[in-house]
Amino acid sequence: MEEESDHLCLCCLRGIMPTISKKWAICIISELGRRPSMRFSEIMKDCGEISPKSLADVLKDLQDTGLIQRIAYSEVPPRVEYSLTDHGRDLRVAIGPLLKWAKQHNQLYMSYRKPELAHAPDI
Amino acid sequence: MEEESDHLCLCCLRGIMPTISKKWAICIISELGRRPSMRFSEIMKDCGEISPKSLADVLKDLQDTGLIQRIAYSEVPPRVEYSLTDHGRDLRVAIGPLLKWAKQHNQLYMSYRKPELAHAPDI
DNA sequence: CCGTATCCAGCGGGATACTG
DNA sequence: CAGTATCCCGCTGGATACGG
């Protein structure tokens, strides 16, 4: 009789890949984890080159997957705060080794981050 | 003065994401890590639903990135063996926590693996 | 300020047939 | 056996303009 509780299932990963493989997803999760919360325009600035549509798309996706939380305050001008859920925080920890591996092997083909953030600590 | 040697850089991850975010990449890396080497048709069978073109595409990509090694033997019929490089083996370890996270949160939207492999140990 | 609406180009990836 | 050659479709994501 096999013990499956410790086994890792690729099909589970497949479920989240369409979300986290999106161009800005991991960047946003990582940035978001460095602060309590961030506003739409703040995230846009930190990403550097993302369009409002693309950011809205990925934020909605991350929200639907339960990785981030969106809180809108009824003010004028409007204010919206984004933050990681526990789920998202766990993911951020889980991709730590992957980030570390990427750095060790120096897979530095391109950078989507602003130059002044390129060497900032991510985790 | 900041110590940056332990910092993790997202731009490094950006370099490898176009490769490992491909539909079958992680599946192949994981399967490949479970054996010394595999042949083209073996990988095709394990993936289950991949077309020869898609498999050739991703194998070439993984090879160009230095994650897998391709050895062709001059025989008839032709024989080609694929295996992980050290680089690829390190990556396989690095995505362990991510796979574990995915399983814990049961992101089970779909499975690209054959049913009989769906619950096999990946690592 | 925080997005939405619209349009559009690029590419990932499946189906199928064929070759050295 | 191990791919290549085509064709094609859908999704991602950028640009731009506009709305609550």
C-alpha cells in the first residue's frame, strides 16, 4: 500500500501556472509582500512598464485565485488597497528557492523592473 | 552599506520564466528527474496529450537554456536520450516547495498528465 | 485616482501529414 | 524512431482613449 500524502502532484501546479506564469504576477506578489498594502498606482510605478489594462488583468486574476485581497474605500478621490492573502504569502515563500536558483544561475536575460529596483531585496 | 549577496532578484527569474512557464516544461523536468534518461517517445507517452511538435519545441527550449542534455546515438533506428543537467536537477529541487504549496492549496483545476500518473510521486 | 473599452500584434501550442 | 513542415486558433499583453 502506497503512502501518497507526501507525494507532490504536478496537476496541482498546473492549476496555478496560468496565473503565476503571467508576465507580472510574481513581480507583483513579491513587491506586495514587502509592504502591508499597496495602491494601484504604486504597483504600476514599481513595475515600471506595465499598462493599466495589463495590471488590471493580472490583479483580477490574482484576486480570483485568492492570492491577493482588494479593499476599496468609498472616498473621493477613490482609494483602493491591495495586499497579499495568507495564501499569497505562502506562495511568496514557496517561490523563494526558485528565485534563489534563478539568481545563482544568473539567468539574467532581461529585466522588467525599473533599474533602481533591479537590485533591491525581494524577500 | 547594504549586503546584497543574499538578496533575490526578480529580473533573474524573469529570464527563466519564458522557459519554465511553458505548458509542459515543469512536467518534463520532473519526469526526467525520476530516471537517468528518457527517449523522445517515452516522454511523449508520460505527458499523455502532447503533440510531437510541442514536445520538440519545449525540449529544444530546455536544451538551449541548459536544463536538459540531448545525446543522439548514430544507430538505425535512431536513438536519442534526454537527461537533466546539474542545472536542471537544481531547478527540480527549487520548484519542490512550489509543487508542495500547489498541492496544499489544492489548485486542482485541470490535469495534463495521464490519469495513471496523476497521483504518482513527482519528487 | 482607478480603472474600463477597444483594437491589435505576437506567440504558444494543438492537429495533421510527412521524412531521414 | 525522432522528429519537421504547415496551418490555424486563442490567449497574452501592449497602446491608446475614455469613464465614474
